[in-house]
Amino acid sequence: MPSPRAPGWQGSSSRDPGQPCGGDSPRSSSVINNYLDASEPVSLEARLSRMHFHDNQRKVDYVLAYHYRKRGAHLAQGSPGHSLAIISNGERGKEPHAGGPGDIELGPLDALEEERKEQREEFEHNLMEAGLELEKDLENKSQGSIFVRIHAPWQVLAREAEFLKIKVPIKKEMYEIKAGGSIAKKFSAVLQKLSSPLQPRVPEHSNNKMKNLSYPFSREKMYLYNIQEKDTFFDNATRSRIVHEILKRTVCSRANNMMGINSLIANNIYEAAYPLHDGEYDSPEDDMNDRKLLYQEWARYGVFYKFQPIDLIRKYFGEKIGLYFAWLGLYTSFLIPPSVIGVIVFLYGCATIEEDIPSREMCDQQNVFTMCPLCDKSCDYWNLNSACGTARASHLFDNTATVFFSIFMALWATMFLENWKRLQMRLGYFWDLTGIEEEEEHSRPEYETKVREKMLKESNKSAVQKLDTNTTGCDNEDDEDKLTWKDRFPGYLMNFASILFMIALTFSIVFGVIVYRITTAAALSLNKATRSNVRVTVTATAVIINLVVILILDEIYGAVAKWLTKIEVPKTEQTFEERLILKAFLLKFVNAYSPIFYVAFFKGRFVGRPGSYVYVFDGYRMEECAPGGCLMELCIQLSIIMLGKQLIQNNIFEIGVPKLKKLFRKLKDETEAGETDSAHSKHPEQWDLDYSLEPYTGLTPEYMEMIIQFGFVTLFVASFPLAPLFALLNNVIEVRLDAKKFVTELRRPDAVRTKDIGIWFDILSGIGKFSVISNAFVIAITSDFIPRLVYQYSYSHNGTLHGFVNHTLSFFNVSQLKEGTQPENSQFDQEVQFCRFKDYREPPWAPNPYEFSKQYWLVLSARLAFVIIFQNLVMFLSVLVDWMIPDIPTDISDQIKKEKSLLVDFFLKEEHEKLKLMDEPALRSPGGGDRSRSRAASSAPSGQSQPGSVISSSSQHTNV
């Protein structure tokens, strides 16, 4: 067993024991290269696994990587050349004839490089003091990458598992999670048979009705656990998580007392720290590992029809990533009902298009409605029936069915969130997350730096003030080791101003696109060849410009949000992540939806009327909605932006960019591979392969993409019923795309335990509530649903929509057009005295010409009443659905109670068996019972008296 002083020591070290370890105090060794101390390292072919040290025994649980640059070697003047002795850790070789002729003069090493080397040596020594065992490459080249492999022995795993309260299975056999009743059992069995072709062929997925009894690990209760092999008792994800916890809390005094590996990486002392993947995913060998199994059954497009192996995902990547894919899977499956109903709504619009009276009236050649010019001078009068195609297309989305579909989608959002809460509770129960406590997080490196700067400033200030008084500096003693709101105020002010600027920038870009539409429409109207296709050309090009701007600003806003969050200097990573998410979501929400909000609620509202138009610039009128209304244009805008974001972001940003980075990194490695060993290049180690992968940067981009899509699906679904269908098709690919990225292209993330998806649930809930208001206004203001109802029940003579088009058009006397705005060289067939425009205004012959009519006020009041009724009705139904669906499934709450009783029974049984074992010596030797009991009892704490000690297998049932 390794000694407590320097775990991992085997044989003799090449360093002089009295030599200081990169510091002032002498130490036994800095880092031990275990395989170098052996007489002959194990060859690559003879090794069982590339997941182990070179002694072929100890498993690599974590890897640290850094880049080194050796000192330049120069020969002394007049001396023949001698080669350096190859020794451990790039140390200087001590020749027997040192100081004689032919000695080697070493050039000066860069001061920063020397300092980083000493900091690494101290940090690695502290890791060994914590009980970890290290193996390190030789620095036998002029420069290159060095990997420090870390192994956690059993005593360290047991100690940290107890400290972290990791739940592990106990000896009791697995028990079945029973269904509620016989009908539920039969239904579950039938459903399981029908879905068997869709089930992934992984062992974890087949036992989804079975559960192990688990209990937090304790070295005093080793007899409770079924420990067959200590090397495999903790899985790889748990082992790497334990090592990462040690890495996070290990201090390096030479680096200004920096806490943890994250601080050292932030200061470029190390380049990377990551756990290893479980081998290769595409190896031709028959050996199966979890990564290869995930690739075959989950991370390929060929298995898109199968369910996700959520338990295996959680086992390999940890609970945080497991919950993300569980949420994405539930969201994707929940999109199936609205996709089907959305298609039905669309088909209903197609089937009833010939029965729609308003569109038939607009297309009727006998109904001659002479419309007012759409622009000044160059635009002529026109007939309404020329917009027949737009009117018929608008009916596909603007019909009675879309209202009920909007109500359904609002309830769907509520049901989705409720079902996610239930699934989250179910997964939390199966994954033993029910009693998990929030782990205390270490401070971020930037926060520690700011605190040190503040303390240094305060100490200097107090030193100056102590010249006058001895009591100065005591009042703020508690605030010196943390940042107050006064320290953060400049950051908060910068955040507020920057976010306002970014939102204003987005609005100004939207206004710029509006100006582009107005000016382009006016320019195209001057040419007879392009005059007929003005509206289609302007709409299509403007939407494409909006899409490009949104994609560019998305990337910019992501970087800006990260920079603003860094300025705030949050204390912990969780706080940093939450603030980053809020900023990024706010900016991306405004960026993605502001063009759509403009078309839905503002376009055509501030046009004015003939003779009194509103002008943006000289001669450029505000744009109007199409004759069939703005809903069709809203549908085009929403569909192009939604589909464009999904296709371009998925294909270019998520697939293309990582592949380009990988190709660039591969070319760079090939150019720098002059000094690499040919045998090593043929058989690269697993840590080399993982180092070439992309680093894991978090789940925020993945969640953000889906949350924005969720907004497209729910906020404006009244204008585009096919949005759920396109979202479903995208997500079927997105699940496998993300899976392939995590399995094949990213380094293995650290396993993080968490109970829920955090702030994302609150954002989803907020979007769901806001979608009710948004759809209510889309139906009431953007569509013609309310005007049609008002006409049908208040103004129609026969209760139908005959005459509705004529009712919505007002008259204008063309003689009252402003001078210089009349159509030039009008080609209209007849002389025009009155033209029509879409609005509810008094005719020219009325006592108050062109004032809003009674119909206008009636329709406006009906619109507002609909918004209020729709919002309250849907909110009431949502609350009802929330109340009817309990957050915790009944079977799970029953099983939690049952599990507690099973644990109590198991503990009592084990205690009785232990007492029998303790009483046996007392029965055999009279009078020795008390002494044997005292010895047995006193041996309990001895198993953990030394932090690194190991409890032997023979004492697992007696040493408690």
C-alpha cells in the first residue's frame, strides 16, 4: 500500500529527497511517474485497457493537461557536446563529473513558465497529500503537451463518498415498482409489448420497473453494502466526480492561494481537466462499453425512432445532462398531438376555402371595389379582386378552427409543464435524488481575484489610516472577505446600460428593415415590370434580411451576455449560470420575436387614411397590411424565421463549425507532430484522443435553442398552426444531433447531481403564460375573426357573412387627395370619383366625414372583450389542469413510503445478525463476552481514524 505521505510512490524517485519541491520547504517528491520506476513498462499491446496507468492495474479517473516549454540547452565554451540524461519530470540530470569540461549550460527559462511549473508541482503534491495517486508523462521534447493521470484508491473513494453523501445500493435484492391496479398492470403490459421495437437494447432500460434500495455511503456501515469488487463498486462517472470534488477544493499557495483546478485553468497553469470516455465508440473490437452502447442505441440517426436510454445517459453523463435529454424527449413526444391537430386545422382551412364568403366576394369579378392608391404619385387605383390569391391563402390560417387551436395550445403548454414535473419527480426517485441537498459551491476564480484586490486595497488604506489612529479599519472587517453591492454597483450600472442599448439596437434594426420595405416598395412601384410583384418581393427579401440579422445578433448577444455577467462578478458558478441565462434569454427573446411582434400588432395600425397619411420620411408612407390582413404576412414571417433558425443553426453552427474546428485542430497537430513517437501515434492513448475533442461548455446553448423554439410554437400558433409539426420534425433530428455531439465530439463532462432543470422551468412557465395573452391579441387584433363575428350578429340581414367585405371598406373622395399625391398618368379604365380603403370611417357625405364610425367602436370593444374573456377562460382552464394533475405521481409517493419501511426492516435485520456474530465469542468463552464486545465495538472507528485507511474485507460485517 502507498504510504500516507506520498500516495502513488513506488520505488525510488529520481529527485534528491532533500531537494525542495518547487518551494521553500523540502518535500519527499513532487510527482511520481509510477511506470518509470518499474524495470520495464508494460507495452501497448500487452496492456488490458487504455483506461489504466502503465502498470496495468490502477484506473485513470481524471486527467490534467498542460503545455510545457523546456529550457534552451547550450554547450559551454570549448567543451565537447554531451546529451542530457533523460529523467523524470524534465528535471536536470546530475552527471558524475558535473562542473568539469563538457558540462552543459542551461539557458534561462522564462520566469512565467518557471512560476507555472512550481505552481503545478505544489498543486500535484497537494493532490497526493489528499490521497490521490498520479502518473505523469516525461518532458522529453523541447515542448509539447503533458498529461497527468489521476487515480483515486479505495480509501479516498470511500472517504469522499461518505463526505458527499453518495447513495449506493445495499445488499437487499431489487424490488419491483408495482402499478396501481390490475387494469393499469394489463394496460402497462400491452403498451410494453407494442412499444418493444422502439425500446433501446441496453441493460439499464430493461429494468425500468425494478429499483435497488439505496443508502448514503458510510465507512461505519460497510456491512450494509454489497461490495464484491472495490474497483467496480463505484462506476466511472462517480469516481471522476469524486476526484473532481478533490480538485475543486485543493489549494495552491504559490498561486495566491487559489482554490481548485478551475482557478488554475483560468490562469493558464493547466490547459484542461477532464474525465476519460469509456474507450472508443467506433472500435471494431467486440468489447462493449457504455460509450459504444450509447453510440449504437442512441447517438445515430438510424435509431431516431427509438426511445432514449435515459438511465444509461444519466449513468454515463450524470444527472444534469440526463435531465436535459429527458426534458427534450418529453417535449418532443408532447409535440405529436399539437402537430396532428395543427395539420387538421390546416386541412380544415383547405377544405373550407371554397365556402368562405369574404374571400369569394373579394375574388368575384362582378364586385368592383376601386381601391385607393398604395403609394403617392407612382401608384394607380386598383381593383380589390386582384388580391384574390392573398385572401384565399389567408383563410388557410384565419378561420374558426384556429381560435380553438389557440385554446388547445395554451392548455397543452400547461399539461406539458405539469407532466414534466411528474417525470422529474419520477426520475428523481429512481435516481435517488429525493433527499439530495444543495452542495456548497466554491467561489469562482474571478470572484477570488476581486476579493484579493479589495483586501489588498483595504489593507493599504488601513495602514495609512493607522498612522493617525489605532482603531481604524475594524468596522469593515466583515466586508473585506466578500464583495458588497457597492463593489458591484459599477457592474450593475454597466449591465443595465448595455442591455438597454442592445434592446434599442434591436428595435432600430427592425425599424431599419421597415424603412427598407417602404423605400423598396416605392422604388419597385415606379417600374411597370416590377409593379405587379411588389408586395411578394418586398415581404420575402425583408424576412430574409430579418433572419440573417437575427442569426448574427444571436451570436453577438450570447458573447455580450457572457461579458456582462463576468462584469457582475458572481460568487459561484450556479449564480453565474443563472444570471447569464437571464441576460441571454432576454436579449435573444427580443432579437427573435421583435420583427414578428411588429407584423402582428403594429403594422398597418399607424397608416392614417387617404388624404391624411402618416409619413416616415418625405414622400414615404407607413406600410399597410395586405388586403387580406396582416395574418398571412405574419405566417410567412414566422415560418421563414423559425425554419431558417432551425436549419441554419443546426446545419451550420451545430454541425459545420465543430467539424471545421476539429479539422483545424487535426491539421495543427499534424504540423506539430515532428517529435511524436511513431509507435505512440499508431496506438494513441485514451487521454490523447479525448484531449483532441471539443471541451464541454455547458447546456445553456442547447436549452436556449429549444426555449426559443417553444416560444415560436406557443406565442403565435394562432397565425401558424403548422409550427408544432415543423418543431417536431426538427426535434427528432435535434435529439440525435445532440446525442452524437455528446458521445463523439465532446470531452466527457463532469457528472453533476441536480434535482431539476433549474431556472429553465421558470422561463418555460413564463412563456406559457405570456402565450395566452399573445394569442388572444393575435386573434382579436391581427385576424378578422372578431370583425366577422360583429358583422354576422349585428349588421348582417340574414345572419351570414354576405356583404362583409363591403362593410369593412370606407369611402374617400379622390378630389380631396393632397396636391402632388394623385396618381400620375392613371391607366384606370373608368373615371374615379370615390375610392375605397379598409377602415371603419364615416363617408365623405356624412356630417363628420372620415371620423371613426360606430362600427369601429363596436368592433374595438368586441376585440377587448374577447381578449379579457379568452385570457381568463384559458387561465382558469390552466389552473384547473394544474390542480387536477398532481406534481408527485401517486405510485411514486407510495413507493417512497414503502422504501422507508423496507430500509428500516433491512437495518433491523442486519443489526440482529451483527449482534449474533458479536455474541458468539461470549457463548464460547465464559466471562469474555464483555471484553469481546468492547473490542468489537472499539474497532468501529479504527476503520476511519486515518483519512486514507482501508477497511479490510474480513471486517466489513463487524467493524461498524
